[in-house]
Amino acid sequence: MPYCHRSVASRPGCIMALTPSSNPQALLNAQLELWHHTFGFVKSMALKSALDLGIADAIHAHGGTATLPQIVTRIKLHESRFRYLRRLMRVLTVTGVFSVELSVNGGEHVYGLTPVSRLLVGSPNVAPFLTLILDSVFVSPFLGLGEWFQHVMPEEPSLFKAAHGQDLWDFTGRDAKFAKLFDNGMVADSDFAMDIVIKECGDVFHGITSLIDVAGGLGGATQVISKAFPDIKCSVLDLSHVVASAPTGTDVTYIAGDMFESIPSSNAVFLKWVLHDWGEAECVKILRNCKKAIPPRDAGGKPDSGKLRVSVVRQASWSRFFLPVPLHRGLMPTSRLLANSANLTPILSLMLDGVSVTPFLRLGDWFQHELPDPTLFKMTHGQNLWDFTARDTNFGMLFGDGMVADSAFAMDIVINEYGNIFNGVSSLIDVAGGLGGSRVRPSRRLGFGYNRRPNRNLEDRKNRTETSGMTERPPLSKAFPRVQCNVLDLPHVVVGAPTGTHVKYIVGDMFESIPSADVVFLKVILSN
Ligand SMILES: C[S@@+](CC[C@H](N)C(=O)[O-])C[C@H]1O[C@@H](n2cnc3c(N)ncnc32)[C@H](O)[C@@H]1O
């Protein structure tokens, strides 16, 4: 299939690229891949709560393997959460953070450390670095990434500043708690990486008599260099609030300063995790100051220092943070599901919305604290999901549209593959059925800016479904026109339901009673 840009989609050969496969298995595989990308954050959030709870330490303290009852003796956990810990451990074992030996004869599963979780205990220990990266201060800006691409920021284009109103260095300068998390995280990363650098690439330090670690934080890297090469006079340059917390009584000298102004003179300049933070112009400025800092050879500079000599130790590039994926051209089966008829964009937008994602940032807290209502959603948003969708109209619509998209996709396959289960049915009640899988034709809603949640209200929604005349009949009712299909849901959902579709929408509470019908249908209900 030739590479196909959307703007040329009407050319012969390109239409195919936008059309989802009609093979149900291929569709389900593509949907599964999208679920993997969408729920990928659950893996990071499970790891975050393992760090918050100290699960690796608990297993380590127990000799490297432990059952759940043994783990809970060593972590802070509210007793009501015990049964949920098993679920958390399931995610953490499936993702390889811990190993599990399944119980035989009803005994307890035994969890163990893996090469991955061994890095979270003892030394070297990367837990402080991961805790930093998974902190909500760093994670939450990513929820606005799509919006950031669309909006022109007045001056500073960083995603961090767009989310927090100040750049990372001002933020760390003002928030002492986050600064500590940041600096300790960087030290942990340095302890881990520099041992390997010195073992594998130690020759880059030979012949050096003095070294300045520019923007070196608390000097984690330099402390390792200084111990390995005691003849090198090592210094660290960083901002004054960082230097104020630097360790004392070591051979390393800490200097408060600004690398954009000047860098103290030294035989060699060391930069780790610095240039990636800055744009091209700033990097040129930093490197010019680095060059100025190294004296000419006859004045003691390192050979070749007339030209800035750069030794780059490659630790990782960003692409290595992700699993290798084959490079494809054009729309792949997964992205075809984000276009045209089988459009899963609304359900993915719902799952990846800040309202849905942010509760997971507090999963560790939730395990520890006693709360009257146990849901993570309520702990974060102060009300349960259904009250929230009733009160926040925008989120309510995102929710309704998301579930409709999911139903439209899944029900086509269910009807094609398992349609015979509906034979002989004359009436059906779709319990907590939302909008009943009824959808408005895509051209009206999809496309650029869909995710930006325009300030829609229920009146918009009714207009959209009633007066546009574009409502499609819900899949079940369309496939089985002789079946009287009814949908039961809460009042704020039914008020936005489409009319004129042969489906009857009934306001009610499934915990009180369910209207009588030949068949009761439940989709994505009991999971809640
Ligand atoms: C990502 S950290 C890297 C720290 C250290 N190099 C490491 O790898 O552990 C970036 C550092 O840049 C420092 N920094 C930011 N702006 C600076 C400036 N204008 N002058 C000196 N240091 C600066 C921050 O305080 C922070 O310690």
C-alpha cells in the first residue's frame, strides 16, 4: 500500500487505506492494539503505586520472595484494600516487574523479585528516579499534549510551562518538596548510569586533571567520577537553590552559577541530562560557554581543546524507551480504526481524558488511606463517576459518545458473528445502555479539534440528534427491526437520547427495578 496522506485520500489506492478490514478477527486485533496503547498508562501507574507502597522493599526484606499476607506485614495498607492488592500484583507480574509462582491446592501465590525489580532495592537503586518521572507534576502535562500542539503559546513553548505556568527550573526553585524529589531522582540515575560509564567508557577521563559538571544537580555523577579518579579535581555548577542542598565533606566543590552566563574554567566539561532540556539556540549558548571554560592547550587545557572535543557516551535515545515497533507507512490497521465508519476515537478520547487518567496517579495513596467510599475516582474527584457525568456536561457527553463508539464497533462484530442469539427474541431491555449505541454520523462530530471539548450543553446535543436528522438507528434495533429494543438509564443520560429511532429510552435505576422484556442485555456494566 503506497504512503497515503489524508488530503489525498480520495485518490484510487488511498481509499483502501482508510477503510477498516471487514475481517472480524483483524478488526479485533487492531482494536486490541489500540487498547494496549490506551491502557499503557495503567502499567506505569501500577509501577508507581508499587513504588509508593514499597512492595519491592517488602519482598526484598522477606528474602526475595513473599506471599501477599507476608507483603502486607511490611507495607502501609488499609485492610479494606487487601483484595485489590492481588489485582495490582496481577498487573505487576504480567508486566514483568515481579514474578509469581501460582499457588497449588489453594495456597498463597508467591511473589518474587525479577531483574527489573532488583533495581528497586539495594544498590544501585533507580526507584527515586522512577518516582520522579511518575510524579503527577511530570505526568499531568502530557494530558495536554494534543492541545499544546494546537495552541500557539505566547512565548515559552514548553509543555511543562503550559501545564504549570512556570518552567521546570522556576518550579523546582519554588517547590522544595518537588525539588528534593527531583534532585534525589537525578542522583539515583547517576549512581546507576555512571558505574556502567566508568566501567565501559572510563578511558574518556584519562589525562584529565580538572572537570566541571555543568548543571550537575547534587553532583551524583561527579561523586562517582571523583571516587573512581581521585586525581581529578571535580566541581559541580548548578543553580543556587540546588547548590544550597549539596552534600558537604566530599572532594567535590559545588559552585552556584548560571551556565548561560559563564562556566568556571576547567580541563574538561561534563554534561549529563542537560542539552535535551533546551532548544537549539540555548544549546549553542551552553556549548559556547563550555568551549570558553576550557583553557588553551598551552595553558593546561586538554589536547585538542582549541576545537571543542566532544565525547558522547550514548546511554539511550528516547526511541529506546519504547518497545521496538516495525516501521509502517500509511495508515495501519490500528489507525484505520480512528477514521471513518469504525471510529474508535471517541472511546479512546474518553479513556485518555484527564478525568479518567488522573485518579490513577493516586493509586498508591488510595491503597493506604481509609475512606468511606472506596472508589479511586471518588477519592480524586469528590464524587462517583455517575454523579460526575451528570454534573459535568462536557464529560457526560464525552462519556456518552465514547460508549456509543465502543458499541458501534463491538456490536457490528457481535451481530455478524453471534447474531443468532437474538433469533426468536421479541423484546429486549438494554440495562444501563447509555444512548443505546445510537450514533450520529461521523461527519458531524469528528475531525480536527474533536478532543478540545467545546463547551457543549445538553441543548446542543438534542439539536444535534433531533434536528439534524442524521441519527443512525442503534445497531441492535437496525439489525433486528422486529425486536422491540428499550434502553434503561439515568435521567441525565436519557434526556440526551436520540428520538425517532424505534428505540424506547426509559428513565430508571437498575438497582430499583428493570422493565420487563424477553431478554436482558448488559454491556460494560458489571465491570463497574
Ligand atoms: C535534568 S537535571 C540534570 C542534573 C545532572 N546533570 C544529572 O544528570 O543528574 C538538569 C539540571 O540543570 C540545572 N539547571 C537549569 N538551568 C540551569 C542554569 N541556567 N545554570 C546551571 N544549571 C541549571 C537544574 O538545576 C538541574 O539540576
